[in-house]
Amino acid sequence: MSEAKTLLSVSDLKIHFPIYKGILRRKVGDVKAVDGVSFDIHEGETLGLVGESGCGKSTTGRAVLRLYEATAGKVEFDDTDISILSPEELRATRPRMQMIFQDPQACLNPRMTVGGIVSEPLIEHTKLDAKQREDKVQELLKAVGMNPSFINRYPHEFSGGQRQRIGIARALALDPDFIVCDEPIAALDVSIQAQVVNLLEDLQNERGLTYLFISHDLSMIRHIADRVAVMYLGKLMELADVKTLFSSPAHPYTQALLSAVPVADPKIEANRKRTLLSGDIPSPANPPIGCVFCTRCPAAQKKCFTVPPEWRELKPDQFVACHFAE
Amino acid sequence: MQGNKTKQTQETLPSQRSATAVAPVLCVKDLQTVFHTQDGTVHAVNNVSFSLQPGELLGVVGESGSGKSVTVMSLLKLLPIPPAEIVSGTVEFGGQDLLKLPPKELRELRGGDIGFIFQDPMTSLNPVFTVGFQIVEPLRLHMGMTKKQARVRAAELLDLVGIPSAKERLKDYPHQFSGGMRQRVMIAIALACDPKLLIADEATTALDVTVQAQIIELIKELREKLGMAIIWITHDLGVVAGIADHVAVMYGGQIVEYADVNSLYANPSHPYTQALLETLPSHDEGENKRLLSIPGQAPNLNKYPASCSFAPRCRYRFERCDKENPLLRKISKTQRSACWLEKGKK
């Protein structure tokens, strides 16, 4: 993996949303949704991004496509910094990076037919005529395992899994290199989740796609990702390849997160020792001063409450943000 | 509207057989619930039977639309009637049939002897009343406490579910609590009147894994302390593995497998249970095996099932599956399955 070319490089990305208060709507602070995140994604790999709700994983996913303007930091896609591109230049890059959304119900326009939805990017970005577009749409529907004759149906006629397939077909329309999958399976039933994950894997193998796979489902991340980044309160806690992360997690948060995942085996469950975290995730508008995890960390020491830990390479290809991880 | 109203009786369930000594807390028989909609009748729950011993935790798993929530809502008639209609069945609780109780008596049971925890703690708490008021309300109604007594008890309850500085927090409104804390408040309300039965409908689904782990530990603890029977509804097979004694797997409005938790996971007997467990990514090694998936879609419930509702997606389907609807039958000492396959044949 390490020899592969870096497709996307994020360095010190910050996204702060201002908070306005009072009659004069004065700015009183920031919600630090993403606060200094750096990672690389290599060509053809899947980087899993996990974390609990509100930790900034979706914001990160959107920011790497510049759907949010970054407060600070750089996002380099194929060696061009997309955060300083002009609108026209950005539009020209867009076909190469696409997104699959969480809620297949909400991301498809209920008044458009499947054909209309999937061909919209083709109208925007290519010079294909109507006939060519229809051929392309049918080809795409076949590629995601749907009957091409459904082209004139509306989204409400489909089930959740099929709608997600339509969303995937739309993302594939322009032959992208990079796709951000923002919780693509969270809204689906277990038996349908596997279908969609298999489809995503097949498409990756066929087309050499690179994924940023955002999810809170650790067992699915373990299955699909090559490397995994763990996020907490706007910061990365740990980044490592999937085997290392699941077998020897270095950060206390990763350890707690892994131990909290229920396993579908009563024998394992009966003998498990859980590292229970106390309390809840603090507000990102007012994060702790030192390490963001210090308020819930079972191993926190004095230093953790005052000095934010550095993002350091613990072992080759295992990065961690903790003073005491070893 | 039910053209096919053959009365189907089922064998008694394993927990009933062993229950010669202790009477079950709850005994549901042949429950059938339908919804009359503009597009026809939806058969949401068909011939569901189960029973619960005191102190037992029954996990009910199934995908969305499998009828798990409607089943427990039917027990207490928490459904909008109409469009819903409880066509048949009996729900025995404390020596009376809940389905025949007049509304007033039923209301006394709800929140009294039977506690309910709902999925979304934000929408099930009233945003315009303080948390304290909402815990005190059932205490005064059901237990006849005075305001003062009830407030003391409310603080105890909040303390019991692990909310720090409980007394001060009684004055807070739901929005001042985080998701996990709100769920704890819901649990406190459900536990307020020492229920004999607690029904938790997807109680941890809306929560993060680390908070979910906290709530599950809390439920385990409370169960030991208070000894009530619990029905735990979830779609997460992992959660059930950790806490349940028995598991009922639902599909298409029916219980397709009912078993003791260890045998269910070690040796699933119904093809649907087998497939469901296979779709989970393996947890021991990070091998990149291909995930097994269940082809096809969840069944349409607009007809009373005349055949096995899982048959179109089943890999062992044979003639009989399309002709008759299998009922739960005994597979082994600890397992019951609704499948025409001979036992052991896979």
C-alpha cells in the first residue's frame, strides 16, 4: 500500500462553524467541527473513517470534496490544492470526485425518474446526446445490479437498498476516481447492508475506485477498509492499517470503542471485559483544553488536561494522538 | 378482509413447559394485528405466541417491517385503532387478558406494572415539562405518592440510572440532557413504579456505541437488582447476544425461530436466522472474505401469509414452502423453528 500513489492528501484541515447570538447576531464562538485533521488516501485503497455522532466525520467527508469551505488547511487531490481552485476549475475537477449519501430517501429527488436522476451529472458535465445518455444510464443501472428497464420509474417505487443502488449509479455516472461514502449502509437493514457493501467492493475492483468510507459501524469498517482513521471531537485519534488497529489499538479511545462493539456470539459476550467510558462527548463549541478525550479517558494524567498531544507516528504506518500510547 | 382465517394453534413454548413451578409474567397467544389502509390490509403481526418468566430477558430481533414493534405495541393497545385492529389473540398478564381490559384499567397498567422505553428519547419525552415532573407524574398517578415523596423517589431513580447530581437535574428540561442521558431518564420513568415487565423498543439504536455499552451495562445491573422481566427489541444481533436469555427472530410478522440464546447463535435452525448471522462481517479475523447477503427484498405484508414468507429468499425452498405456512415447531429441547425442513437437514 505504501508504494501506491497518494490520491488525496489532507493537511491540518479545520472547519469551524460560527455561532451567532443576541439581537445583533454577534459572533460569540465557533463550533470546531473539524479541528486540525491530516491524512492521505492512496490510489485504489479504502480509508475507513469511524467515530461517534457529532465527531466531525461527515463534515470531513464533505470538506474533502469542498462542499464546505475550509477554515484552514489544505486538501490536495491528485497534487492540486482544491481549496484554492476557482469555481470553474473546481467544476472541472468535480467529475473525478463523487459522493454517496447516507439517506437514500432524502438524496434522490422524488419528482425525477431514475433515468433523470442518473443522467443529470451527464447533462452537466458531458456532451452526450439524449440517446447516448440513455444507453449510459442503462449501462450504469446494470453495473449496480438493477434492471435497466426501471429507467422511467420514480424513487418511491423502490426499496431502501435499491434506492441506495440508484445513488451509487449516479455517483458512478462520470467515472470518478474517488468516492466519499458517507454512511452508505447506516439506513439499511442487515440483510441489505451486505448486498450494498459487496456491490461497492465489486465496483472498486472493476474500476479501481478509491473510497473514503465513513461509518460508525466498526465491524463493517473492519471488513471493507484497508486503513482506518478514528475520529473524536473534530480530531483524529489514531490512524493505522485495519489489522493493526483492530489487533493492537494504541489510543485509549480506540480501545474503548472496540470494546463497546457488541459481538454476535453469546459466549464471547459473556466473558468480555468492557472498558466502559463514563459520560458523554463534550460540546465541540467548547472542547477540553488539553487532549480532547481527557474528560472520558480512563488513563488520563495531569499532562492530558493541559497539553494537547501531538499527532505522531508510533510505529511505521500507525499514527496516534496520545501522550502515553506505546 | 381476511379470507384465510384458519385458526392455527401452536404447541406450547419451551419456557411454558418448564414453567410448572413459576407462572409466566406474560403469556401471548396467537396475536394477530392488521392495519386497514387505503391500499388494502397490511398483516403486520400474524399468530405470534410467546411467554415470559419472571426475571427473563427475551430478545426480539428482526429487520424493519418484521412486526417487532407492532407486536409489543399491540400488547398494550398503544396502536392507533383504527387503522390498526387486533384481530385475535390473548395477552395474559397478572391473570387478566389485556386485550379485553377497559381503557381505564389498561391505562393503570401502562407505566405502572408495565414500563416502556421507546427508541427515540427526544421525541418520547415532553419538551415543555421538566424531567422531574415527568418522573413524578407516574409515581403520583400509580403509586399515590404525595408530591414530596414522589420528588424524593424521583431523585433516587435518577441516581439509580447513573445521572450525576440527580436532585438538581430534576429541574432541567429534556433538551438540557445529552442523548444517552435522556435515554437514562426514559429508563428511570419506565422503572418508576417497579414494573413487573419492562418493554424496551430499540432502546439503544439511536445511541453511539460507547453510550450503548453504558446503557446495556445499566440494564444488566438493574435486572439483577430489581428482577423484572424484560422484552428487548432490537435489530442488532450483537446486542441480543450479550443480554438475552431467549431470542425470538421475527420475519414478515411471524416468529420464525424461538430459542435459547446460546443454541440460537451456535446452531441457528431457521434458514433466515442462519442467513442473518452469515451476513454479519466476521469478528475474529479481518480477512477480506466476501460478505454473504440475502438476495431479494423483505416480504410484502398485504396478504395473510398462505405460504412461508421467507420462501422467495430461501436457499432451501421446496414445494411445500409455497403451499403451506409453517408454524413454530420443536426442533430441539431449546429451539423452535417455523420451517418445513426436517431438523438437522441443511
